[in-house]
Amino acid sequence: MKRWSIRILSAAVLIVATLIVGGAVDARRRLPDLEPWHRYVPHDVTAADLASATFAEYLRREDDVFRAVHDRIESAPATSTTPAFNRYDPQSRSSPSRLGSNEGNRTFELRPAGEPVGGALLIHGLTDSPYSMRAVGAALKTSGYYSLALRMPGHGTVPAALTTIVWEDWLAAVRLGVRRVRDQIGPDKPLMLVGYSNGGALVLKYALDRIESGEGLRATRLVLISPMIAVAPFAWLSRVVSLLGPIPYFEKAHWLDVMPEYNPFKYNSFPANAALQSWRLTTDLQNQILRVGKTDRLKDLPPILAFQSLVDATVSTAAVVHALFDQLDANGSELVMFDINRLSGLAPFIEPAAATLLSRLTDASPRRYGRTLITNADRNSLDVVERSIRAGAAEIATRPLGLSWPAEMFSLAHIALPFAMDDEVYGQTPRPSSGDIVRLGTLSPRGERAVLTVPLDTLMRVSCNPFFPYLAARVTGLAAGSQTANPQP
């Protein structure tokens, strides 16, 4: 037994060493050279800083971070190797300043004309910025809601900022944001938490923490957009393969992807630490859902309205259904699923797991939550309908929405849901802009392969939502108290 134990231990050490060295060598060989924005780590706020910070202090620290990035990165002269579309070059069409300011990357507040009837905290996703919550916030503003789109630490500046941040820093910022919203709307008005992707995991974690600890302010509603309930099961390996990153020769081991930073409001490069923090957060979240459920306290969660694409290459759609919604008590929650375009002709090429999940979600068995599918009216139409099953029921109610699939689109994408079709940067039919900004949503590259500096599938990924008017109507209806009624978009 001792001999076999030594052999097993030796084999495990050899495997880990192979992963570490192999990952570092592969990163050095595969990834392009790092740029200043991959190396400079600004001193952003941490959970320790936020323990007793005020909102004003948070904004002052944010100012300091952006000033440091401007001085160290954006003010540096461009070199011959600097990409033409570079968000850190003020002369580039990818510079956020082309929209008049860097506001989209920073925390911002939206206030209604009169006294707010409620408040919402809007939390963006991983590698994103508050810009991704702008359209949702604008819709809530029309409903009389005050909204705070809070920048999570490590975001909106340089991708290297995500090489040291931990998810506990983000959650501490969420707690501060909740306090700010409650201060602005008073003690008795409804408070909604809206989270997109990683932000969905964070606002759900906040609500569960409050159930377990009794600390913090209670939210009255949760809205989750493409929520990150689970990620790839091997994301934890990023911790292992990046261990040689501190050695200058292997500095690329800190990165899973190194790409040109042409997107003004989202990092394209992806640090290994970002994957690790996603895995840590979602693992903790799933364990907490089960733990709270075992003590019969999930009934204390605020009602959840979630929007999810049936196909999603970033987060697990199955986890949204099974690890979250199937665990909930009957508290008025609802899952809205966006189907694929059944007229595209590509349904046979979609992974079979998606069809299996859809059939289970739409079967006749009653569930404790409402289920809604946005899908083609029939197999010969691009028009979509809403097919809904109320919680505890099996009957399907169908309603036309007056919306339709673009003919060239076969599905939504994880990154598309919170963006309207007329978004200045990500929309397919962008509205006129105040500046000459890059129009990422209009790109539809067709040509020779292996000649672009960016992967072709990245440029072809859908970046806006043709059904955003429906999403906005559902969110504003929830804000107005229409928990069961589905407003017309």
C-alpha cells in the first residue's frame, strides 16, 4: 500500500507539473506579445477598502484609477505596432471618448424627472462595463426608477486589472451599491437588483447571503440576464496553468486569450484569474443554493425574473434551469428562454443537448416557477410569439409580440441580450452617434480565412438583441408591479 501510495502521489505531481509547464510553454508559443495594458495593474478598490467606504469615496477611488490609466496607458505615444482600432488610443474609432466621454466604462446614475417610485442596482458582467446596462437603465428611468450602474472593481480600465481581483471584491461593491440605491429612494420603495452574466451571480449571491446572515438590505425583485450560474467545469485549471506567470519569461501564462483591444466597453483579452474567479463564485453559489434549500429558506428569496438564450457559449443554460430554477420555491419567479430561429435551417446543427433541455423545460409537468419561451410563430415564419406556462400549471398561453427574427440570425448570444438593435456600438441598425465610433454590431465578415487579427467567430457573434423591446417591457412591467402580467413590447 505504501509503495502504491508513493506511485500515485508521484503520478499526481507529474501531472500537475506537466500542466504547469505545458500551459506556460503553450501560452508563450500561442499568444501574441503583451501590450502595456496587459502588464499595468492599477490599484483598484478591494473588499477590505469597501468594508467602511461611502459611495463618494468609491467614486473618488474610481477617479484615481482612471486617471492613472490615462497617464500610464492612454497618454503614451502610439507605436508602429499599435492596432488601428485600439481603445487606448484617443485618435482611434474604438476610443470611448468618441462618444463624448469615458462614461460608459465608469459608474453612472440615471434619475427620473420627478421623485423616484423605486430604485435599481445594475451590475454588469465579467470583462464588461456599466455601458452594458445602459439600455436597461434607460427603460427603468421611463418607469420612474432611479438606477445605479455600478462599475465592478477591475473593469472598465485595462484587462490586466483582472489579473489580481477576486470575486469577494465585486460582492463588496454590490453591497455598497445596494446601500446607495436605498439611500436615494428612501426606506419603503421597491428595490430591484439587476445582474447581467457574472453580475447575475453576484446579485443572487447577495440575496442568498442576506437570507443566511440576516445582514444587508432586502431587495424586492431580482432580474437576471444571461446569469452565470455555472461555467466550464475545468475553469479551475486556470489556477494551475498560470502558476509560472510571475516569471518574466512565462508572463503570458497569466492569460488565456490575448487579443487587440478594439472594443471600447469590454475587454477582449481574458486573464486566467478571471476564469478562476468565475469558477470560485459559481461553485460557491451552487453550494449555497443547495444549502439554503435544505433549510427550507429559498422561499425567502425575492421573486426572480430571468432571461436566458437556449444556446449560450459562455454560461451553462442547463445550470440556470436545473441548478437555480428547479430549486426555487413557489415565490412568483419566472424563466424566459429565447429559442433559436427555427426558420434558419440550422436547427439540425445545434448541439443535441439544447433540444433535450428545451423539451424538458416545455413539457406538461407543472413547475414551481413560470416558464416562457420566445420562439417562431410557426416553422414558416420569422415572427415570434410568447408561449407561457404559469407556475403550477400545464396549459400554454400564446401571444404574438410584433417582433421577428432577422433573417440572417440563427440564435442570440450570451453577449447580446442587454443591447438594443439601435445601440451605437453593438447594434445592427445603430442610431446616429455623437462621434465617429466603431460599429461592432454591423460587422458581418465574409472573405478569406486566417487573415484577420481577431478570430472570425468573435466578429460574427451576435452583439444585440432583436427582442430587447420585449425584455425591456417585462422589466419595466415588473417595476410597475405587473408581476404576472406580460406587458406588450
